[in-house]
Amino acid sequence: MDSWNEVRRFCITDPSKPVGISAVKADTYHDLIWIADERGYVRSHVWPGLERYTAFRVGSAEPVRQIMVLDRGVIFLAESRVQMRSRRGLVLWSVEAQGNKKFYCMTSSFLPNSEILVGGLNGVIVINTIRGIVTKEQSDTQNVVIIRKASRTIICGDMNGEIVMLNQRTLQVEQRIFAHTGSLSDLDIAGDLLLTCGFSQRQGTMVIDPMVKVYDIRGAIRSLPPIPFPSGPVTFAQHPNLSTTIFIASQLGQFQLCDINAVIGMSNSGAGQHFYQTQTSAFLTVMDVSSSGELLIICDASGMVMLWSDRETPSLNPYSAPIELPDPPQPPPNVIVDDDTPLSAIGMPYYVEKLLSVWPPNMVFEVGQPPEELNPDILAKMKTVDFVGYAPYTSSKKRNQVSRTGKQVKKGLEVPKFRSEQARELLRGGNGGAVDDSGDMPEDMPEDDEDAIDHSQEDMPKWYRRVEIQYSRFGVEDFDFGFYNRTKFGGLETHIAHSYCNSLLQALHFTLPLRAIAKHHISTSCNKENCLCCELGFLFRMLEDCKGQNCQASNFLRAFSTIPQAGALGLFEPEVPDPTISYSLLIQHFNRFILEQLHQDSNNSTSNPKLLKDDAYMELASNTVPSPIQQVFGMRTANVSKCSRCGNLNERIVYPFVVDMTYPKLDSIPPKLGSSDKKRSFADVLGLSLHRESQTKAWCSKCQAYQPTTTKKVVQSLPLVLNINTNAQTPEQQSYWQGNIGGDTHDWLPKKILVRIVGDRIEVEELRQGEDANDTLGRSSTEEASAIYELTSSVIQVQQGKEVPHLVAQIRIPDQELESRDRSPWYIFNDFLVRRINEGEVTAINKPWKVPGVLYYTRCDASKIWNDEVLNTKLDPSILLDDISISKNMDPTAQVHEVLSPDELPKKGTLVAIDAEFVAMNQEETEYRSDGTKHLIRPSRLSLARVSVLRGDGEKEGVPFIDDYIATGEPVEDYLTEFSGIVAGDLDPNASKHTLVPLKVAYKKLRLLLDMGCIFVGHGLKKDFRIINIFVPPEQVIDTVDIYHIRNRQRKISLRFLAWYLLKEDIQKDTHDSIEDAATALAIYKKYQQFRMEGKFGQVLEDIYDAGRKANWLKNQ
């Protein structure tokens, strides 16, 4: 005990730039020493080599006051936050100090593995260390600067020198005592003894007390003789193995090892006091003792760490778990260089200067293809005069014509050129066009007519092949989607997770009753954050408005991916598709799931609209109106079970939305009455599927035993839309569709069917071409429920050979939405490829590359029984008048926007300025090809983080009325702070100080502004609207990036340069701010209007380009 010596010392920073150490802790689980400084930086060192293990910063530039070690991680306390990290430095949770609260100290509670107590300016709080949330608050004790846990109580010390004892479970104050007349410096617990040191007030100044005060805390607090320490004690460190032994240190570096019992005379055992002096050039700040008791760590204000021990090779812990080390780097591959080794096989070292292989553009030339080899016969007949050879021309080719020697193009869809390539070729042709002084732009080139359609071939037509988005360095915006779609119907993009749903979403969109229901639902006050019915309504509105432009179902698929039931049912598409995956089965499962989900989302038993004019469907056990989905897709069915022994009947009414086709054995279906063959028709199989009967063993309530039971399904009413899952999975089931059964099966899938309910049976009859549907329907008895259905949608799986399968939708466009009634109403929707097809392609299902999936049959008399007049589709404008926020820590003083008043509601033509900021949810995927070029496989996925909308005219022009930050539950890969201004915590409801809303609320506001006819002004809005997932018609967009652009120039001018040149303003200095950017775009547009009125816009734009070239497009510094 009396032989302590300094064994090591090291400095954590550059000695010429000293930084004080504010906290130190010896890890009790691993051989690590944790050190924190006054700038908020934390580092850990491995004992005994003292190699640095981790280093990071805890929040902002404020000192870390205390460090606590748990088995799951390490907790750091700063004035503004308490943060738990793994030993690798990853944040596990963070609790921010709200309002004017400040954190000063912490200790473990009576539940040391799950709770900690944190003291601060406004009292004591309890934090659950597993969940990272505040579970209890106590405000009776203010200005707590030191907190320690005793055996039965919690001891708190405040700034005024008062000691407060709290009940460890209720945190109620039990005792108080003033230990020092000034303030406390430190306190500690040694068994049942309380030790304090601090300052006293003497003649108006603070003087350190030259003693350690000792109190007995068994029962009422009782003062004991103090421990003298003339140097002035400032901190303690208790010996972990000797309960009454403590280290006491002064600011000047003197410390003593003290046996408390021996010093205060309570026992004659012990060695008393032992004094030591450490050499330090600055004040001592903190110290700690390792759990082994063999190492004392002393730190000072210059960043110096001094290690003392009473032995030569001290250990940090008696037993330490091994630390997690990074994976060792892979050794470089052994490359054997020969004539066939590519240069890319040899790794490149890190470099900062331009490589010698980077040739300037003026020295790079395209060599072209090598010349065609001459025919040896020509060389044999060649005659030479001087040095020129000539021979007879015997080829059938024209003069100067050669054979094509390039690679043959793979049969399939042609790949369009990128928009940037098309623009360059257009400029080379001199058709770029310049801007005149009026500011008018040349018209776009007209589109070509669509190709002729041929469906007679047995091979797969090229428009059924998988389509993929190609990415240039400009991203997805450079891809020419118009090449694949010349119609007025929008396609859906594929680079989104779970985009296999695109085909069924298109089928749902053209099911007009469902479209009306979804559009009505978004006009209601739905509070569900990830409501699929809302997202479907927004998607349908976008598909209606797009006029043939490509769309994305990103918001719908994002909400779909958050539903746990979808993941449990296996509805999520694998990241790497496999040729063995049955997308036909996957889309059928999704078909059932989406209707059940829409039923739950749209069902309001007290206010469901009555959508069917036929009251027969409304006969329910209760008088409530069914959900809208039940009224469209629901088929009232009685599940009847009959006991074979006692005849007891049980009946249960259900409303299934989907019919799963059931295929009998090939010889089990009797021939139809009046038919001489045994051809199995679609109607036979569907009728059997609708009227199932089976024998099972079930519990009989009357017999009180398990008995053989006959169960059957009895259809009692017919739906508006008959939704069929084909369920063709086995070769035997697919043989019904592939034409392996007798008869002509080219039209095995009928276009129209008649469905009749006859008693407890149901009959299905096919209506062939030319058969009068009204006569067939008239043959039904007046007591029968019957309806004629027409095929309106078909979703099929397409797979050729061993390629990865994909899904396409074949949809009959409703008559009121057809482009031309003189041509086929059927269209194929192959993701973003949309084109007209012949009717024969739909019913020709017997192709080896086709697997049927989902069929939609709609009643021919749907318009007569469907009543959509009761559905409201207009959004409620009151959402623009309220400042909604889900942030629990919002700072009203930091809000700069002012919501609209009722008389400010926008009208058609109202000008608004908009800008949005985004964060990256994942990084882009790239690959380097053998020629060294970088190829973009998939761009980074961006998500809306902030949107600001400003008034564009009037008295409050430029004043924002929307400034919403978007809450996200997904982990953010990169906040892109340099470009977005978003930092960690801005999108967290528990930490954000801004107006924070769910994505659906922000989207609803923008959708409302769009529907009201607002004109949106901004810079680069095309990309913003794309990521927001909203389509704004071009007539409602004024994009300054297009206004200030000359068609025959490739350069698009940045907002910052335009602001510097036109407004003499310097924006985006450190980061981007959406309000500033929107206001700048609005001011630039006003300048455009001024120049256009003066007739000099063309000259101004030329001057801008000239100034940009001279400044290299960097604003003048």
C-alpha cells in the first residue's frame, strides 16, 4: 500500500495545443481506458500497450462530464445529452436535454443493468438503458451537480453545498444537510460513510476547505471527525477491493491513499495515510481506479494521463473479455503479369495527383473498325502498275459498301439513347435553337406513331420482355422512358424495392370503382401513417394526371414495406431475384393481402357510403353498411357444415374478396349437359371453385365429439368485380391453360361469362363471340341471381428459358378513357412499357412462356348498379390552415413560417415558390468495368426530409407558409448535410426542434396545392417532384433552371451562380436551406419577368453564359 509509483504517462493531444481532460473511466469488462476531453472527443486505449482502439465525438463541442461502463456499451454524459454507444463507437441511443435543461452527473440505480439516474439543472431523471427513453422525472431537487448511489439511498449534491438523500425507489427527499458553505467539489460513498470536499465562503471569496468531511448515513445523517488534507481535496477515487480505503487528490497533483477507519479513530487497524506527489504542469482534473485496484489513472488540464501502480506489471481487471478487433486486411492478390494480363488486375495505390494515363481530350481519337480483309481470289487476279494494284470487281455490293463487322444485336427490345446523348446529337444537327429576347422556347419534336402489332407468332413478342432502366452519370432522369410508351397511360418504374406489384397496381387503377374508393379515402381525415388506401389514392391521382409520363409507386411501396404482416406472409421480393421464384404465386398472395388491407383501411362502420343501388347486397345480420371494398369485391358466402351422424347444421357468413381456382383430376368433371365431348372448360373449373364441397372431421356441438362433417360453400350474392387467383402451380394445373386437354384451347380463357345462383348451387357458362348476352341473361329465372361478367384485367408471369421471371398486366381500358374506340381497347403494362395489343394476345394463354396469375372480371351492368355520386374526392383545405407537428421538442421561437389565413387560400393560378431537401436512405451501387469505366447500377435512394413553400405574390410575398420536416422511421444512411442542411435529430420526433410531420401530411398539402391550381416556381423542380413522388403538369411548373438555359448549350446554370449574377447575393455558403433557395428562385423568376417586359432577356442570358465561362462557373469570390 505504501509503494505506489508512476509506471506510464502519455498525452492525448499535441503538447503545443493542450486540451483539458474532463472524464476518465477504466473499463470493468474489457482492457480499455476511456478518456474524454473538453471538446467532446472520446478515445479509448487498450491496456497495456495503450494503442488507440476507438475515437469519436459525442454531440457538439462541449465537455463530456462523466463516463459509465455497462456490459452492453458505454454511457457518456454531456451538458446537452446522455448517449450510449457500443465499444466500437456506434450510437445505441441518445437522450437530449429538452428546453433549458442541462445534465451534470449520473449514477446507476437500484436496477443497475437497466436504469441510470441523471442529475442536472432541473432535477433528477431516470433513463431506461435498454430502450433509451426517460421513464421518470423528479424536480424537487434542483442544480444537482454530483450524484452517487448508496446501499439504500441516492445521495445528491447541489451547487450550494447541500447534500440531499433520496429514496432510491420513489426519489422522494428524505434528508438534507449543508456540508459546505460554498459549493461541492466531489462526494463519494465508502460503505456507510459519506465523504465530501468543497469550498467555503470567506470574506466574499470561495476558498477550498483543507479537509474531507465524513458523515455516517446509517439512519439520520451524523457528522464524524474530518480527514485533514492541507493541499485542499478536489476529487476522490475509491479503492474497489478495500471498502474503507480511498484516494484523495488536490489540484496541484498531491494525492494520498487513506484508510478512513484508521484516520478518524474508529479502528486501530490500517496503515493510515500515505502521501504522493505527481509531476504535472497543469491542474489535476479527474482520476479513477481500475477494478483490479492495481492501477490509478490521473489526468490533468493539459491532456496528460499519468498511470500509477504498486507493482511492476499491473492488470486492469481481474478477468477481462477480449475486445472486438477489425477484420485483418486481405493480402493483395498474387498477380502474374504476362502479355494477356489486363492492367486493371494490378491494384492502384492511393494518389492525389493526376495520373499520366489521363490524356487530354484533344489527344484522344476514335480509331474506328479495322478494314475488311480482301478476298484471296482478288489478290490472285490483281495486277500492279508502279506501286498501285488493281483487279476486276466481281462482288454484288455497291461501290464503297462494306459488310458490317460489329457484334450482332440481341433479339429483343432496342435500348434507347440517353436524353443527354439525344441532345448532343440534336445540337450537332444545328437544331438546338436559341432563346430570343421574348424568352420563348422552341417546340419539342413530335413523337412517331407506334409500331404495328403482330400477335400470331409463337415466340415471345419483344414487348413482353423484361425492361430495365439504364443509368448514365446524370442518373435516372437521363433515361428516355418515352421510347417505351407512346400512349397517354402512365407506366411504373422498376428500380424500387418490391416493384413486382406494379402490374397489379395498374389493374387496380383501371378498376374504376376501386379507383373512386381510393380517391374518396384521401379526402377523409385518415390518421394512419402508413395507410395503403391513402397511398393507393395518391398513386391513382398521379396516374390520372401524368398523360403518359412515367410514374413511380415509391411512396406506396415504402408504406407496404413497413407492414409487418406483409413480411410475415413472404410478400417481400428478394434482393437478388432467382429464376426459380414463382412471381405468379407471389402476385396472387399480394392480391389477397392488398384487398384485405384496403378493407381494413377504408372500413368505417358508422359512415361507410352506400355504393350499390341494389339493396339485396345490404342484407346483413346487422344494419351497418359494409366497407367499400366489401361492396365491390365481397361475395356473400355461407360456409355450411353438416354433421354426418346427427345432421346438425352450422352456418357462418363470410365475404371473400378472391376466388382461388381449384383444379379437379382430369377425368373427374362430367361433360356438360347437351355436350358430346369431355372438354374441361374454364367455366367448369370456375364453377367448381365457387361451389366447393368437402368431407372433413370436425367437432360437433350436438354430439360433443369429432364426427365426419360435410362442408360446402354456398354463394348468396355476386360481387361487382369477380377477382380470381388462377392458382396454376403444378404441371397438371398448368395443363388446363397450356392446351394439353382435348379440344380447341386457343380461347380457353373466355372474354365473357354468365354466373347464375340456382338455389344453393352456382352455375358458370361461357359466352362465345357473337352470342347475345341479353338473350342468355333473359333465359335465367326471375328468382335467380345472375350477372354477366367481362374480362377486364389479366396479370401474367412471363419467363423465357432460365431468365428471371417478371409480371405484366393486360388491361382493357374503360370506354370513357380510350384513346380511340376504333382500335383494340386492350393494352399491355410491362412496368414502364405501355402499348396497345390485340384482344387475341390476352386470351392466347397457351404459350410456354406465359403463366396466368390474377384475373379481374367486371359486371357488364356495373354502371347501372354502381353509385359513385356519394363519394367525395376533394381534399379538405383546412390542412393548410393548421400548423401540425409531432415533434416533442419543438422550439416555437425557431419557426419562421406563417400558416395561411382562410382568406389567403390559393386559387387557380396562385404563384407559390417551393424547394425541398432530401436525405439518402442507401448509397448508390456502382461497378467498374474491364475498360476502367464506372457504371452506375442503381442510384442512391433519396427520401424527402424537408419541404418549404412560400407565397409568390401579394403583401406577404416571399413569406413561407409551409416549412415541414419529414419524420422517418427508417435508418438514414447519409443526411447529406452539405447539400440539405439536415443534421441528425432533425427528423426524430423525440429530438427535433422543427415542425415535424409524417410524409403523408406533407404530401397531402402539396397535393392540395396542386389540385387548387397553384403555379410552382423553383429551381430544378423536376427531380424534386420525382423524389416526392408527385406529378405536376408542365403548365403548373415554372422551373428557373429551364428558363435560364439556351437550348444549344449543354450547361444548366446553378441557382447559386444566378443569385450572384442577377441578385448580387451569396447563397448556400455553408449548406443549403430550402426557404432561402425557394425565395431566391422566386426573385430570379421576377427578374425574368422584368427582362421579358423590357425585351432584353435573350441578351441577358447570353451575358450570363459569357460571365460563367470567364469565371469557370464559380461565383466571384
